[in-house]
Amino acid sequence: MLFKHSDSCGVSSRAYSEMSRLPCPIGLVVVQQARSVSDEIEKRWHISHETPQVLIVRDGTVVWNASHFQVKAAEVEAALNEANGKQ
């Protein structure tokens, strides 16, 4: 799971708070500090750049993504469970 975060955006700050509720490791990409990583994510998976943005990757494929106000801990956790075959 990757979380693209902007440290200068209020919406991203809210999403960061939501993501901090999850009990699992999260790959954090702060776009101001790692723009090249953010660009590679967009290029590799053909996903338009958004911030905040969550991507769940399984076997090299993005199986779920959400951005802005769609980033909610419960929804991310449910998508992660589904991606891992848990119901």
C-alpha cells in the first residue's frame, strides 16, 4: 500500500490522519520530498497524480486506489482485506 501525501494541503492532512488509524505498514510518499517517486508511480501504473492518494498494489498491479475525500481508514482497510483475500 502506498500513500501519496502533500505536506501543504489540508485535505491531505485529513487523509494522513485517516491513514494513521490503520494497523499495517504504509509506504509514505511525501510529494514535495519525493517528486520523482510520485512521477514514477503515475508512469508505471498509468494512474493520474492526485494528492492525497492511496494505492493498493498486488503482484505489481494496482488493484484499488482512492484520492482526496475518498481516503477513509475503514474503506482502505476493507479494500486491503479484499486484496488479501480476507472478507
